[in-house]
Amino acid sequence: MVSGMETLSETTPQQVAGRFGAYGGRYVPETLMAALEELEHAYAEAQKNPAFHARLDDLLHNYAGRPTPLYHAARLTEHLGGAKIYLKREDLLHTGAHKINNCIGQGLLAQRMGKQRIIAETGAGQHGVATATVCALLGMECVVYMGEEDMQRQELNVLRMRLLGAEVRGVSSGSKTLKDAINEAMRDWVTNVRTTHYLLGSVLGAHPYPMMVRDFHRVISKEAKRQILEKENRLPSAIIACVGGGSNAIGAFYEFIPEKDVRLIGVEAGGNGTTLGMHAARFRGGSPGVLQGTYSYVLQDDDGQVALTHSVSAGLDYASIGPEHAALHDSGRAEYTLATDEQALEATVTLARTEGILPALESAHAVAECIRLAPTLGQHEILVVNLSGRGDKDMGILARELKLKGAR
Amino acid sequence: MPIRFEQKPGLVVYLTVGDPDLETTHKVALAALDAGADVLELGVPFSDPLADGPVIQAASERALKAGTKLSDVLALAKELRRERPQAGLVVFSYLNPLLRYGVERFCTDAEDAGVDGVLATDMIVEEAAEYLEHLRRHKLKPIFLVAPTSPDERLKKIAAVTDGFVYAISRVGITGTQSSLAADAAGLVERVRKYTKLPVAVGFGVSNAGHVADVGRFADAAVIGSAIVATIEKVGRAEAPSSIARFIEGLRPAVSAADPAVSQK
């Protein structure tokens, strides 16, 4: 342990809300503090406001397509020959991923705060698309920051955002991926803070974001819990979700946290190696630190410089992880494992060919863990995989990686 | 060492340490002090400088590529302290390199090096209780930022724990040059003075003699960062010390032109 870490963890957690165990907090330039306090206040007010909830619920139901099905994947179950597998079908939501849950929530909140300009970062482009969608719906200006490498590998989503009326600004600094897009979004926010809401897309950043984004995704586990009890009259053995920043995972875990018999399994991106720079497995190679407003596990070198990361999935390719996951990790309540690029690609094919469902490469990491785990469990056990997004956006990568052209 | 602004307004000069290399930073630092800088902010390069504009981002990248570490920054401070006992020396960093080094270890080494103060860009007062204990134990002055968006209650909280000088951000935004100084700055300085007797330095976008003169009308010191860093990049290693000396001397007519009656504390 480096003494600085102990220092931070003991730094008056009670003074600042937004702590998850030792993690979370607020580490931002002073210019942003007023906006964070305004947001925290507006969110607390909105939570108490029945009209806000009515509008949110209406849009989640009639616009986004909630509740999403909890689907019994019978062919995959049979193929693996172990635990009974259910898929929580967030991939069926409008715009193709769970991200829309949070975007509708924050979009309505921005409207309440009178902020007409929305900025966002995006990795895989799913959060960018969902943000652009909500901005179109609510008539707001939208600017999305995206690393240039991600713009290339998720080009379809770039085109979707532009079609929806958003401006996509390429970011060429650092590794040209999600972390760099967040830096640039923060720079925009610090400059335009008086008129702009930063619609952060994961359970990252300074308080209240990790708490608020989690709350907007809690609906996933609320539905899943109700649905599994209806179908099976018991709780599953485990919930499996991929973890980049960790928004779909915390949404899928949250209502099950008090249910001690339900294992919570987060799957990080193992990339293509165990060396720093080859993966995005924060709990394997990371240590506590401050990145982009929050104290959590960070992939970094001995000097506190943030490491480059790699994953075939842009949405998991990030050097830190939501602070609540850091706390769940340290307490042992959740387990974190990883799937490599290759395992995720294989899982994509397996799910496509057994169930006719094409998962996003991010979600395929959760499927990969399911494929590994299910055969080790008895048939009476139940696994729920949060299928956080669909894979249409990944066709370019899949075509290249799987050499689909000319193959059968 | 007390942080003193001998002339009004005082000059605080920011350098990204290790850009383009440590030897150049060392020479530029001496040249800046000899040309009239009161305080040097020794910038610790960081991989993710989210409060900085393109100029300092690029400087950080170059400094990291050159292998600059926090220990190098402290070693440089120690040299400068030995060579210029009267200079104000502030370590200017993002939090994570300090955490990784260990805050207590950092403070021990900074005190040993003769550093006067520490400014961590992304440390806010609410999170700072233990950080402040470490700094105070080692007689290091905690310097915090105040922003035009900071309401009075926050200015009061910040002023209560800041020492050395208060760093007032001239406008909302990131570091970098601008053509004219925002009207935000004077109002902010006036508001923060309600809560502190410390000198107030204004930075972000202060880049020429005209800006320095403007700042001199309502504040105690001007912070020059990106303009210095950009000059070093432009002229290169060999010319950097003399160019920076000339640049800072060029700010001096403005220094002496400022009305002392207004900025007297």
C-alpha cells in the first residue's frame, strides 16, 4: 500500500456524500463544484417530485420499451449442459442498449435545471447514440466527444449520432478512446458550465454521478428480480454483467445486493494479455487512485500516470471503474473476473448461433463468463446474464475479427 | 520561506517541469526568477490533465515522454531553493501522482526540498481534511483555487484553509491564452477579499503585459502559464532561458505601471 491511498480513504468520508466505502467522493477543479452541487440538489428535488417520476416512467415504458424481457435461453442452456440460463434483454431497448435508461433520466433533469446544451462522452457509441436520441426527443443541443480510435471502430454509431442531429467531436489525445473523450468533455463542461449539462454515461466521475446513474439503471434489477420470482419462484444463483465503468452491472446487481445467496459477478475486459496496457481489468492490474473526479481502482504506473488500456470492445476499454464496484470488490460482496477479446468473440458466435441473438461485444464478455460457469453448475441452478446491448454496431469489427467475408 | 510579492502586481510563473527536459526547466526557472518572477509554480506532468488547454496538455505529454517524475520535480525544487533562497516555490499537481507517491512521503520530501506551497488542481476543500494535516505538519502552505462559479459560502470555506496566496481563476474554462481578460475576474477577487487578507493571484488566460496591468488594478499578482509554456516550445531548448527572461521583463512596464494605491493590501 502506498500511504497516499490510506490518506484518501481516511479523508473525512462523512463530510462528503457519495462515498462507497473508501471510494467515490469529488475530485474536480473548483470551477465545477457549483455545478455538481446544483446537480445534486436538482436530482434530490426531482426524486421527490411525482411529476418527474411519472414522466420518466412513461418514457421508459412507451419510448424506450421497458420492461425488457427476461428470456429463458433454452438452446444455450442445453448447449452448455449446466445451469439454466436467463438473459435480461436490455439489448431490445430503443437505441440498442441499457444506456437509454440513464439518458432519459438525466435529460429530464437537465430540462428541469433549464440547461439546453448537453455534452456527453462515448466509448462504444451506445451512450452517445442514446444521448443524441434523448436530445432530439427533448429538443436540446447535443455535443458528443469520442476518441478517434473509437470513431473508427464504431463508425456506424458516429453516423447515427450525426443523423440524430448531434455534433460528434473527435478526440485525438492519449489513446484516443473513452478516457480521453471524458477529459475533453470535462474541459468543455468547465468552460460552458453555466449553460451546459454533462450527461455522463456511466457510474463514474464526481458525486452525484455514480449514485444518480446507478439509480437510473436500478430498474434493470428491479424488473429482473420480479421476473425471476414470477418464472421460477426463487432467486438465481448468480447475476453476470460486463463492467466497463460499470453502469449496466450496478443496475443489474443493485436489488440483489441484500440477497446474500445471489452471487454478483462482474466481467472486466481481459483484452489480449496480462501486461499493463493490454487489457482493462482494473481489479487485476489496478490500484486505488483518483481519475476524472472519483477515487477508485485505476490502471496506473508507479508514478501515478494513468495506463493505456486495450479491449476489443470500446465500451469496456477504460482505465478506472465505478467507485461502488470498488467497494463491492473490497467487501467481497461482488466478484470480478475477466474475459479476453478472444473469449468475447467466441461467445458472440455461440450466442448468435444457439439463440439467434447478436450481443454487443461488451455484453459478450458477460456471455463468455456464463459459458465458462454454466457447465460447472447443476441444472437446478439459475444464471441471469445482463445482455446490456446488441451487436449491430460491432459488425465491422466482427467481420474483420471473425473473417466472415467469404466464410460460411 | 514566506511567499512574498515584492512588486505590485507580483508575478507567478508556471512551468511544466521536464518540458522539454529537466535541464531546460532548471535554466528557465532561474531565468524567470532573475527576470522578476516572485513565485514559481512547478507543474508535475500528468497523463490526464483535464483542467488544462492544449498548450499545457502537449507540454505534459512531452515531459512524460522525457521520463519526468514527481521525484524530479522535488529535486529541482531543492536545487532552486539552494540557488535562490528568496524565491517562492509551489508544487502544482493533479492529485493522483501525489497519492501514488504517498501524501506523507511527498510532504516530507517537499519540506526537505524547501517547497513553500502545494496546489492540487483536483483537490477540493471538502475532501481535504487529512491532506491539510499532512501539509501543515510539514509547514507547506495549502493553496486552493477559487472560481467565478464559486458561491460566497465556498469562497469562505476555501479562504479559511488556504495559505500563501489565493489563486483566483479569471474565467470559467481551462488553462490557455485569451485576447482579453474576462470581466469575471475582478468581481471574483472582490468577493474573495471579503474572506481573506492573503494576497490574491489571478490566473488562466493571463498572457501579456496588458493582462498583467489589468490584473494589477484589482489583484496582487498575475499567474502566467500557457504563454510561458508556449514560448519554451516555440524557441526550443537553447533559446528558452533568454526568451523567457525577455518575456518576463516585457511584463515589467506593466508591473510598474500598475497603480499601487489600488492593489496595496
